[in-house]
Amino acid sequence: MNAPAARTYSAWEQYVGGDGLTVTLAALLALTVAWPIQQARWVDNMPPATLVALLGLALAVVLARAGWSAWRAHLLGAGAGAVVVVFSALAMTPTFGILERALSLGRELDYWFSGVFTEELRGGVVEFGIFILALLWALGFGAGWYALRRRQGWSSVLVGGLVLSFVLGNMSGPTERWLALFMGASVLLLIHMSTARRLVSWRARRLTFEATVVLSQSAAVLLFGLGVVLAISFVPTTEAKPLRALADAAQETVETVEGHFSRLFNGLPSRLSYKTIVFEDETYFSGNPNLTDELLFTVSGDRGTYWRARTYTNYTGAGWDTVEEAGWVDMLDAEAPADEKRVTNEHFFRVRAATDTLFSGGLPVRYDRTAEALVPPGTPEDVLQVRYGEGREFFPTRTNLRYTSVGSESFATPDDLRDAPVEYPDAVTETYLQLPSTLPGRVYDLAQILARGEQNPYDQAIAVRDHVITFAYNLDIGAPPEDQDGVDYFLFDLRQGYCDYYASSMAVLLRTLGIPSRYVLGYASGSRQGGTGAFEVLDLNY
């Protein structure tokens, strides 16, 4: 009696039942992580991220099929990865010649590592490229090795998910497609790994199987999983209050890690679209500022206040500028306001927007980081603006600034202010009584009418304020005519506007009365969040 002929499997069945589909899905997982990194173009001359990931995977496949032991394979994989990363680092180093590149890279790495355990800033652009390529090589090698030798994909999914979450968090534009591709590749790999383990068992028992059966089982599991995800998405959620403390602790840890990352890779250009907040030496009256509900920063502290950004000294008729003699000094050299009627408050800022300015609640006193203060001549305690001191050689603005600010605010009562002396230091009057010779006379006349009968500067200021705030608040206005003074236009013609016009008009009217006045820009306190107690400040709070 003849034995039954051994069945011949088609190439398709061998692909599905062998290692072909396993390697394909592992490669797909690695590519869904590497491709958005390649598209981000964070580092000039960085080799294709997809190529590095696929090279790592290809080496793992060769070693796994050759029967290498795990420790030998991983040792060779680490060595090969180091070679690839080193040559990639040389390519990213902006010099000429292989020797010059090697020397420059060595100096760069030495300088960067010297700041790892300190609070010093580092550019870290090349180092970031090394870091990300090493992760991609490890991801590709691990995905190939564990898929073929261990028949499991969870480790690759977890590592890939961590890398991708960082990448998508720093990319501009829609990121949903990248996340969807990664999730799809992850689910397919995990389902196939479960099926592959069953295939090993079937082969051990000399059972035959059809490729279509294998694929149909995987498809059924995939559809079931998608159904569960859709069902969960429609289930109403409630706040898990017992887990709030754990979530807050995790958030604090994440922010600490982000802070160290931002410090060590400070020169890395962000690909996110951030609102940019820059206060130039001059500011001009304009039309609609087109404010949005974009989150700019959050502030933690006992109470909200006006978040001070920039003070201007000279009114020009078209806007404001800064006295020419003002200069930048180390914040430590700036003097704190000396007044027994003032109190200091501490606030912690998390600034999402791109800016060079360090905010404060009240007059800035000190910060927990190196800072520079812009001060006018003769009044070193009158800080006009504060900006971060370290890292300005890399970029003039930074995102994700985190710092603690101490500000000084007055708690003087109305009676205290009514009884305050009216003699001001010469440096104060020279700076804060300045007015252009072109200011129309009717502005002076209006100030006299408003202040009539008031016996002290405080009550005069209240009278001016009460008049100015009667004008309608309106963002949708046009800029003043080029040949007309901005304050005059607001007070007598436009009679509506927004904060720039209100503040400018009050400051100018008070100056005509001999009352020194500042023009200060910043943001309202924002809205306090119930869970964290922090104040969220939006662009609209300007």
C-alpha cells in the first residue's frame, strides 16, 4: 500500500504559514514609527530613518534564521547598530573631511555630556539624531528578533508606541493618520503572533492547515477588536477621583522628564505650530489683533493676577517705544522695589507658546533660572521686561519654558494712595511724563475736564479710568489714520477699541496731568481649572 503523497504548499501558503508574513508585519510596524520621523526632518543630513529601522530588522531576521543564540545575536546587533549610528553621526556633523568630522563630533559629545548632570543648557541637535537613530535601530532589530524567535510582538509595540508618542507630540499638522497606521500595524502583528504560536503547535502535531483558514481567523479577531474599540468609544466616561493623585504624580514626572529633555536638546527646532509672543522695542496701534482661544501658558499659585510681560516708556503718537538708554542686565543686578506697602507672590509658569519673555505676577523680583532684565536709566528697580538668559545663542525664542517667578504687588488701600506724596524722583518724571509735542490740545483739555474737582492723583486716575471704560470694547476695528494721533483718534473719533487703546489713553491722559504712568502689556489671569487649580491663559486673555 502506497503512503499518501506529501502535500505541496503553494508560495502563498508558504508565505502565510512561514516567516514571510511575520517579517512583513514586523517591518510594517517599524516603518509606521520611522516614516513620520523621516518626514519631520529635525536634523540636517540625518540618514533616512526608514532605512536604519529596516537594516536593524534585516540583520535580526538573518541571525534568527541562522540559529544564533540570543546573547550572540544581541551582541552583534548592538555592535552593528553602533557602527551605523556613528557613521550617521559623522554625516550629521557640519564640517568637511572625515577626520575633521570625527574631531568635531568628539568635541560636541564631550561638551554635551558635560551638561547631563548639571542645569546647563545644551544644543544637542546631533545628539538628538544619534538618540533617535539608535532607538529606530533597536526597534527594527527587536521587532524582527522577537517576532521570529519568540513569536511575540508586545515588546515591539510598546517601544514603538513610546517613540511614536514623542514624535507625534512634536510634529505640526494632523497626526491622526500616523497613529492610525501604527495602531493598525500593531493589531495585525499581535494577532498574527498569536496565530503563529498556534501554527507551531499544529506543526508539532503534524496537522495540516489552509492559509485561508489562518487569514480568516486573524480577520475575525481583528474585526472583533475593532468592534470592542468602537463600543468603548461610545460609553460615557466619569472622572476617577481616587486616581487623581496618581495622575497628578505621573504628570509631574512627565513634566520633569520633558524639562530635562528640553534642556539637553535645546537647539532642536520644534515642528509644532506655536503661537509666538515677542515684545519688540516698539509697538504700534493696529486693527483687529485676531485673538484666538489657543492656550499660551498655565500658572500655578495662590491667586491669579495680571501676568506682566513688557513695559514701554515713550509715547510716540503711533504707539509706544522704549527709552534709548535702557539696557539689559543680569536679573540679579536689578533691584527689588523698596516699599512697605508691597507683598511678594510666587507663581510657577508652564509656557506653551514660543517666546523669549519671562512673565511675572506684579513687578518682577526674581526667577529660579538665569534671566536678563531690561531696565531704564536711573531706576534699576523698574524692570521693563525679563527674558531667559541661557540658550539665546541657539534660538531667540523657546517653547515649553517652565520657571518659578516672584513678583511684587502693592496692597496699598485707596486712603493710602490718596495720602501718598506727590513729589516724584527726577528719574521717574523724566521717563514717565514724556509726551510728544504733536499730541493734540484737546487731549490735554479732556484730561483737565475729567480731573476737575479731584484733589489727589489717585482720585484723578479713577476719574480718567471711569471715562475711558465707557467706550465699547471691540476687537473688530481699523487702525488709526496715519496722520492722526492714536489716543486722540480713540478718545474723540473711534470711541471703541480694545486693551491697547484703553491703556494707552489712560496713561497719556494721566501724563498730561503730571502723573507718571507706565504702559504695560501682558495677560489677564485667565480661567482657574477645577482639577489642578492652575490658571489657563489663552490668547484671548491679552
